[in-house]
Amino acid sequence: MIKSVKKYLSVSGKSMKRSAIREILKLLQKPGMISFAGGLPSPETFPVSDLKEIVAEVLEKHGPESLQYSTTEGDPALRKALTERHRSHGLDISLDNLIITTGSQQALDLLAKILLDPGDYVICGLPSYLGGLNAFSVYGAKLKGIPLDDQGMIPGELEETVSHLRQLGKKIKFIYIIPDFQNPAGITVPESRRLKIIEIAEKYDLLVIEDSPYREIRFEGEPQRMMCELDTTGRVISLCTFSKILSPGFRVGWVIGNAEIIDRLVMAKQTADLCTSAFVQKIIARYIEKGLLDLNLRKTIALYGERRNYMIECLRNYMPADVTWTEPQGGLFLFVTLPAGIDSDQVLKKSIEKNVAFVSGSSFFCNDSGRNTMRLNFSFSPPPDIREGIMRLASVISEEIKGS
Amino acid sequence: MIKSVKKYLSVSGKSMKRSAIREILKLLQKPGMISFAGGLPSPETFPVSDLKEIVAEVLEKHGPESLQYSTTEGDPALRKALTERHRSHGLDISLDNLIITTGSQQALDLLAKILLDPGDYVICGLPSYLGGLNAFSVYGAKLKGIPLDDQGMIPGELEETVSHLRQLGKKIKFIYIIPDFQNPAGITVPESRRLKIIEIAEKYDLLVIEDSPYREIRFEGEPQRMMCELDTTGRVISLCTFSKILSPGFRVGWVIGNAEIIDRLVMAKQTADLCTSAFVQKIIARYIEKGLLDLNLRKTIALYGERRNYMIECLRNYMPADVTWTEPQGGLFLFVTLPAGIDSDQVLKKSIEKNVAFVSGSSFFCNDSGRNTMRLNFSFSPPPDIREGIMRLASVISEEIKGS
């Protein structure tokens, strides 16, 4: 028998770690577990009966096509429906500016593949989506984090960092940013700040990856234009997905960008998975064409808005003083800060014993800070579980504070 | 505007090319085109009405689960069904030895990611599946081709090449082999030769990637055991897919390998696309559980067997003398050799004008040889198109031979 596969692995293969989030998701299967860990949509938002009709229709009318290979760019009907939808929202794009991906995670992977050489720098938020950071690290990228205020990346810190890295001769490829209801921090970047960040990207000639899975799930406040809409130089590449607005079980996302980048992504996707499932693409295209996406979205927004409110109410009622949290205007997550010195990894261990899970905030900080923070998902659990889960968490945290 | 994205691209991003096959697939849309180019299954083999029932059942009984994220390893029911099916065929594996991928192409990409550093060598057949070669090249691998006889890779040539590369201090990671009804050559490696190749892999401590998408589509002759079944040291990693035996529109494949490799693939898949569609996995699991896969497979085998026979009959009737072809015992392709000096790229250009397409054999040779060869797919086109297409091809080839 070969003793260990380690000797055959690539540098990247050797350095891989299991994602903390994906591993915690497995805990969901433990009976009685209340999980605020995953970024799971609520099953109540899945339009099961509409989909039953649509799938029957797709198989009836497009059976052979839906079961055949699709083109790498994506199903023509779905690309058309998405392009038109964006145009109706004021974004001036054509079919050449859009590719379908196997979820947004694939878009992150393909962008990393076409853009990043080992040692290249990526600028990200402190904190920032773990799955994005891991996708970049796999290609040997160095991550440099920028502190956030309540409007997102702080421009002064961003420019200083970029300028400093440049002086050191480092190659910076792009800024990775989640401007709407940021995962994990729940922060939204206002338009003025978006413009400022684009201005810095222009000055230092960087690309910008705008990761926008939650944008359409806004409970309150005014929508801010997408960074790709504000961009005038073709340097913003935007990632969207059906995972939070329809179903993550379909694994369908899309990328908007300048035609040259989209073309490279097509080449990269050819070797990555040839194409995304024609079957699910045709289902989604029909779903949009029938006007059901926006209807279902309204219900989803209402549901998640209630759950956010309820989670905040429970936090207010049960959490010890000195514990603070963000109050996001949309999305799926809020971010909790414990008193300094309290380690959320310790809290997590004890919480799991009490059947409640979350993700430690430190997972999202590329500089290993944020040890007293935690990400809570409010979309998945029904209100009684939210209440019970927050009570359990509050009791663990109270004990930790007393013991510290 | 940014002038060109080239300056932002990685080494890999710069070196990418569009796949000849995927590009030719686009030609299918031209009216009147007869295509022997793609590796497309016949739409007649898609069990549309069975799937209608099953999808309704899945949405009825497992609606929320099928629309939610799956685990990265794959849907438990599908992994169980596949493991049991392999065990019933004599392959001693457990759940730890199997991961679901987004088609076999993703398996190739993930294996390349975890195994290959730039400059590492991969040993492949001359010719060999283009999508595999491209997946490896993207990670900077060097490809070294081994000539095939009518039993596949020639062991003497294989050992000599490996030994020579070793002496030069080159790092060889694995042998890439398609032992059943090879794409493109249509050759099947007999068990004795499989054992010989495994023996060489052991001697030089290499891994073996057994890519096996066509294995179950055998028209005649005795099945040869999978290389992973013959392997006693855990070095063979095998790739299987539903693309040719059920539907490529689902994008579902699986990998069999030692538990440590599977574990690394899980980590790599986490950053690549999180998981494969739960929806399509649950559909396929139910399809297998109901015993429909084997029933449908029998029909597929009968249909493709007839088409192979008919294509060979047409080749015999219409091709000029000095044109030869393989007569595969299964699979989707046969491989045509034109007289030396006839360039199949030239033939392809003229063929496309006459509305018939194929893939030039040279695409499959990593050493740029095989310029007088062509791959013909016999699964997709119905008999009248096979006849008409071969007649058109024969006339183009005859003219080329006359003109040479």
C-alpha cells in the first residue's frame, strides 16, 4: 500500500484545509441542534409547487435539450433572461458580459485561476467571506485585510495598504469586496464609498471583484447601485447567484464583467466542468420568464426581515451587557462582538454541547484577529429556534464572561 | 477603459485556449449540419418520461432537502447507491472511497489541482482525451505521450519514457489512462495490459488516473476489470460519470479512490463549487434505486451498437482505399486514419462547408502528431445522417487524396 498521498500532492494540495463552515454544516444532522452556522436559506422560501409545474413543462417541451450538454457560456434562454433583468434594473450589459457558473463559488475559483499566481496579493475586508478567501489561497495568493467601519472598507486604510504593498514591489491583482449586507459583518457600503473604492482601484490599476449574493434581499433602506454599474473603466467583475434568492440546491450563479474577462472565464470553465447543468438552467430560465422570481423574492424578503428583527429582539433580551451586534438592512447574517478577551472558539465548543452552533468570527479574518466575534445566520431557523438558540448562546457567553 | 485584461492574468490565465471540441459543438446550431464532432449521447437515450415521474416524486418527498445545499462529499443516498452498485460488480469499496463531482471534468480539474505543480509530468496516451490534457495543462503540467497499439499504451515505451524522465530528474505524478473504449481511439486495454501498466506505476511509484466514462457501454466482448479493482496498493484513482449512461445535462460524476485522496478532493471541491446540485443528485439516486439505470443502459447499448455497425458499414461502402478506422467494442467514438500526408484540419475546413463536422485527431496528440487522423462520434446522429455524413466526408477526403 502507498503509505500516504502527501508525497504526490501539489503545493496547493498540501496546503488545503477543510472549510470551517462546511464542517460545521455537518453538525446540523445532530438531533436537536439549532444552527446559526450555515448560510442556509429557509426551506420555506423554496417554491416547491411552482417548480413541480415548471420541471414538468421543461421536460415536456425541452426534454432532450435539457438533458444534453449546454454551451460553456450557459443556456441561451437563461443568459437572455438575466441580461434583460439587469438591463431593466439600469445596468447596461449585453450577452457578452455574462457567463453562467456552477454557483458563485465556481466564479470565485475560476477568477482565482485566471488572475492569481502564487505570491500575488488580494485585498479583502477584515472580516470577509471565508469561501472567497479559501478560493484565492488555493492558488497561492496572499491576503491583505482592510479594517471596516460601518460603511465597509475604510478608504484611507485601503489606499495606504495598497500604496505600501506597491512600494514593497508586491503585485496586487484585485480588491475583493461584498458591498451588500456583507458576509459575515452585515455591513452595506453606501454609493459614495463604492465610488471612492473604485477611484482607488483606478489610481492603482487594480481589478475589483464585487461578490453580491445577498443584494436582492433588502428589508429596508435604499438600494445602492452595483459597483459594476458605477464602474466606467471595465475593472469591476460582479458575482451573482440564485443560491439565496431561489435555491442553493441548483448550483447556479452568474458573473458580469467586461467581455474579455468573460471570455477567459469561458476558457477556464471548459476545463473545470465543461458547462453548468442544462437541466437546472432551463428550469430557472422558465421560472424567471414566468415572473415568479420577483414574486418569491418578496416573500423571502418579508420572512428574513421578520427573522432578523426577532433575532435582534432576542439578542437584546438575553445577551449579557457588553455584547454588541450589527443590525443589517438585508442579507442572511449578523455579526456579534463579545467583550475583548472572550474567545468565540471556546464559546463555540461549549455551545455545540448545548446544541447550538454558529461560525467563529476569526474564520473570516485573514490576519487571525476577530477572536471575540461570531457570525449568526438568521434566515434558516424558525422563530422558536431563534429564541431558544439565542438563550442557549447567551447562557454560554454569560458563563464565559463570569469565568474570565 | 482598461485596455486589455492581459496584464492582470495569471500565467495559467494567459496560456488558456478554447477547447477545439467545445468550439466545434457550437457549429451544431448551423442548420443542416451533421455532426460527428461532440461526444454527445443520443437524445433518444434520455428517459424523459421516467424522469418526469421521478422529479415529481423527489420534489414531493424531498422538496426542501433537494433545493438546499448538499454536503461536499455528495448526497448520501446517491453515494450509497453507487457504492452498493460497485460492490455488486465486485469492487470492494466503502463510502469513504467515493466523492460526487460536477461531471468527470470537475474530477479531472480537482485532481490536477491537488496533484500538479507547474513542471510536473503527466504520462498520457497518444492520442488521449483533450479535456483531460487541457485540465492538466492549466496547472502547468508537462504532458508526455506514449504510443498506443491495439491494446493501449505500449508497456515497453511507457517504462522507457518514465525511466528516461526520472533520469533527467523530472517529477512524474501520474499516468492518465482511458482503458475502456478510449477517447478518441476506441481502444480497450485488456486485463493483462492493465496489470502490466499498474506494475510499472508501482515500480516507479506513480499514481494512475483511470478515466472511465464509457465502460458500461459495451456492445460485445468480455468486460475487463477496472484498474482500481486490479490495483492492490491504493494508487489507482477512477473517474466515472452519468454523462454517457444517463444524461450529461445533469453534470454528475464520481471518483473512486483511496480515502486519503478522496479527503483531499473534498477539500478542493469546497473551494471549487461547495457541492454538486442536491436536486440532480437526488433525482439520480432515486433513478438508480428504482432499477431504471440498468434498464435504460441496455437500450443505450443496443442503440449505439447498431449505430457503430452502421457507421462502419458506411465507411466500408464510401471511404476511399487507404483510409482505415478502429472498430471499438463499445463507447461513442471511432478513430479514422487518413493516408499519410493528408491533413485532417484541411479536411475539416472543407467538411464544414459541406455541413459535416468531426474533431481533428491532432487535437488529442500532446506532441502535435496525428495530423492525418480524425475522431468520429457514432452515438449522436441517426442512421440517415450517419450515411449522408460519411458520404460527404468520403467525398471531401477523396478530393484531398486526388489533390495531394
